[in-house]
Amino acid sequence: MSERIVRGACPLDCPDTCSWLVTVKDGRAIQLRGDRNHPITRGSLCNKLDDFVAHTQSPERLLFPLRRVGPKGSAQFVRISWDEALATIASRLREVRDRYGGEAIWPYSGTGTMGLLQGAYGPARRFWNVLGASQHRVTICTIAGGVGTGFTLGRNRVGMDPETLRFAKLIILWGTNTLSTNAHLWHTISAARAAGAYLVVIDPVRTRTAAAADLHLAPIPGTDAALALALLNVVVAEGAEDHEFIAQHTLGWPEFRERIVEFSPERAAAVTGLPVDDILMLGRRVAHSRPTGIRMAMGVQRHGGGGMAVRTITCIPGVTGDWRYPGGGAAYDTRDFFRGNLPALLRDDLLEKPVRSLAMTRLADGLLQVDEPPVKALFVCAANPVASSPDQIRIRQGLARDDLFTVVVEHFLTDTATYADVILPSTMQFEHADLHTAYGHIYVSWNEPAVQPPGECLSHLEIFRRLARTLGLTEPCLFDSDEDLARQVLASDEPAMAGITLEALKEKGWLRLNYPDPFVPFANGFLTPSGKLEFRAERMLEVGLDPLAGYTPPNESACASTESASRYRLALVAAADHYFLNSMFANVSRQTRRAGPAVLLMHPEDARERALETGVEVRVLNDRGAFSATLQVSDRVRRGVVATTKGRWPSQVKGGANPNATVAERDADMGGGAVFHDNMVDVERSS
């Protein structure tokens, strides 16, 4: 019996982007383990991947193209050939394009895989550019905070290298449940704590990570920037600002200092709901702990003021001078340290004329309200928006339109796939090649195919190559091989890419980008127009924003003076589940058993007011929708906040809805980001 080890990389929407090793025996994957030589992975994979080998071999996998034969949403399909599927899709796309123009086609992609080749940002965009389709904006996860980071530092996806947190004396995990969503960073944090570092978690919920910290602060959701300003108020009151760093490396300090002075701990306590003493205590630690490293994640910016929150938090090390030191600064997203040739991958030069963009967090509006032209064809790839996007009820209404032609590329029959006219079966990570960067470290990885695809599954790249042929398209780059595409991306003169070749990646599996270790990212200046960290960014005026870092209140949170805040008195947080990744693995029986039923955490005083107790089934509702959960009365949430987890498929829970049924399809302050944690609800006993 033949047995071999194949190097690869985890494709999940996670900062860790682990390097893995697949054991293959007689053409079948039999074991998956982490690469012990990778500095981040260190030989371990997260609990979400415990059943991944079986997941790839699931009897529920879609193995053949399908055509709908029942009403949309009924999950009634028949098997068809690839020739029929491609001919049907090509005919309908051609018909839509001829009648309404290319912009009537919406290529809707998500983060089901984070690969540069097979994922949301891959060369499928080349194909859609040739057709003149609307461009899809991936706004569901990181964009508000990314834009906020860019206004402060000059590029959206840069910050401190999280690996250098090992040098920090104070670590603040802000809006991140690291043990559940960024688990491999914990080794670095533990090393710092062993050397005397103090760990603070700022999160509205006492998560696994918060419970393991030295200090946990639980602000009202959406008030993080107010807390950041108050911490800086303490720094200034202590006389601990780094005058030399501010003078040499920042812009707009006098105005920003005035704003800081106005935001006293007492004022912040009234906004955030935190005790004044806790704000003072943490502020003094920030003032006198060098270096201080702040790790943020996406939860901190999923509200109406999310972009400004990340921008203002990123300013903290600009005041304290922590950007000087290894282990100092703030990290939100590291992807822009990768300096590959992404324009060569996307090929926006193939557009005959500019086209509109459509935001993935506005799918319901896009399907029900967008006109001139209306969306007449929807092509969904690596996404399950019925489960994962805001305004769930209206999304279903849009997908149910008789005049909408929908294609879904999938592994399983998801809630979204049930609305498709044609379903195409796609490969999983063991079965295709891909190139991976990361948003939680500065390594790049190559995923080598380990096994042959099951049934008639095709990779995303091969699907678009075949569809291009069926449509009779002649642009040569639409037919580039996977390895040719990887080489095009890696062909870069940027110093960060020195030595990063496909051959080198294939040999080792992964490589560190060409930065020193330890890495102090802005030692030679910031990436802003001024070359300095910008407390005041004139560019913000161009998009109608306050140019000075500050606090932008959420839209609906308990601290906002809005109709929703008065009608619905509980702020809902629906964070990542420990066992699911977005909506992935919610159909894996072992993971659903480990996760248990959908639970809603509620503070004892809020439960007492509503005559509710642990174990009762409740309905969580607002004027957008409702979902069901089992109540758990707990002080893990503060009064006025309720918490659950995201990711469950609506079809698999009572009532056919998950928390996104209650979330508004509304934009954050920057980039059109989603507002999942800016959501007022009430809770009642189920009848």
C-alpha cells in the first residue's frame, strides 16, 4: 500500500492560515495534521478541523451538476451533465447581457476559501471583467476597520506583526475571542505572560479568552472608541505621551489632544457603561507599560462607528510611542504586507468601461431594489448568504424572484443553494492547488492537491475556464493554468517578495515574507501621504468624514438615542462559534453536537424583568425578524446585552432563522461594512 505526505494550507477565514500535512494512502486522505515546523501552526490545528478529513468525504457532498425542478427554495433538483449545466449557464448569461447589459450580472463571492486563486479575490474576476459584469465588493467582514486603519497608517491591512507580541509587557485583545478564532496566537501571548506581560481583554461578553485574562472590560457594544479616547485621556493626564515620537512621526496632535482632553474617564464611563476605576486602572497601565501591543479582530468594527473605532484604537500607540518597539503597536489585519502582483491576477484592465460595484452586505437591496439595470443573474461562489448575510428574510424574498437566474457553486446543499437554478459541485482544499496569504501573520503558503476530486467536482478555476470556452470567449488569460496564475502573482519586484517563488513554496510549503524578525513595520515612516501617523487625515474630508480620530456612536446600540434603542432594550452580539467557521461545519454532526443547541446568554437582572429562567425557549425579535434559542441566564454578559453565536444554517434550527434575521442591512461609517453587532432586540418566552 502506498502512503505519502502532501503539504498544504488551511483555506478557512481565520487569521492563522495554518500550514498542514495530509497523509494520503492509496489515493485517499486518511490523516490531517499541522506542520510542526511552521512558526505559527507549530504542529497543531484548531478544533474546527478535527473532522475535516471526514468532512471532505461526506456522503452529503454534491458530486454532480444539478438543475432545479421544483419551486425556488424547495431543494428539488435533478442531476445533469456538465455540458448541459455549462450550456444552460452560458445561454442565460448571454441572454441577460444582451438584453440588460453586463452589469445585470452579479458575481457574488464570499470567504468560503481564502485562497488567492480559488477564493473571493481570485481570477474569476478576469472572467467577469471580460463580460462587463458588476463588480462584487466583499464588505461583510473586515472593510470598515481596514479603511479606518488606512486613514491612520496609510494602508488598510497593515499594523504590528502579531508574532512580536512575545515582547509586549501589556497585551490588549480588543474585540477578539482569540482562543476560539485566532488560537495559534495564544502561544505567543503565553510566552509574553511567562515573561511578565499583563493581559487585558475588551469584549462585551466574557468569552473563553476573557475568562483567561488578567482583566476583562465589557463595554456596551459599539462604544470602543470612547474607551480608547478615555485611556488616552489618562495617558495625557499622567504626562506619559511620547513627545519625541509625536513631534517626529505624527500629524494633527494639537487637535487630537484637545479631543482626548474632552473625553474624561467619567464621560467615557457614561457612554461605555464601564466603571470609572476600571478605565483609570487600564489607562495607567497603557501610560506606563512599554511596549503595549493591541490585537484587534473584526468584532470590534461591526457597528455604525466601526471604522472610526479601529482608526482611534490604532492611534493609541501613536501617542505612547509604542510603534517604536518590537511588541508595540496595534494589529488588525496583516494582508497588505504581502506585496504580490494582485493587479496581474485580477486584470481590471480587461473592462471595456467602468462598471458599478455591488456590496455583498446589501444583497437584499441589490435583488429587490437595484435598477438600471436590475440584477437578473446571480452567480454565487464560496458563500452562503442566506445563513451569513444581514436581513435574512428579505434576502430570501430576493432569491425567490422568478425572473432571477441563480447559479450556486457549492460543496453541500446549503440554504442558499436551495434557491439555485443550477448548482455546480466544487472541489475542497485537498483536491485543488491554491496560494495563500494570511491576515494574522506574515507568511505565504502553497496548497498542493493531495487527492483527486470526488465524482465530477471541479475547482473554481476550472469551472471558469470551461465556462469561458462554452461562451466562446477568446481572451487568452482566461485559460491560464493554476501554476501560471501563481507565478504571475509572485512575480513582483517588491523587496517583501524577494525569494518567494512557486518552486520555493512547493519545496517547503510556506515562506516568511522578506521582513526582518523582529519586525517594526514603520521604522522608516508610515505609509500615509505625509509619511506620518495621521491623527488628522485630510483624505477623510473627501468622503464626508470627520478627519480627526474620535468616537462615532453606533446606530442602534443601547447608548444611542434612536427609536430602536427605545423600542428594543437589549443589544445583541452574535459572535463566532467555537466549533463553526462562519456557516461552515454547521452541517457536520460532530461539530453540531459539540456546539450544542443555539443558546442566548442574558444577564440575571434582564431575565428577572422578563420572568425568564435558564432552559426556557425564547424568541429574540425586532421589527426585522426573529429567531429562537434556549436561554442561559448568566453574568457572562453585562446588563442590557444578550449574546449568542453565528453560523447555524437557518434550515437546521427551529423557526428557520438565525440571528441574521434581526440584523439591519445598513452600512458602517467606512467602506460599507456590516453592522452585525449594532442590533437592538427584545426577548420573550416562546409560545
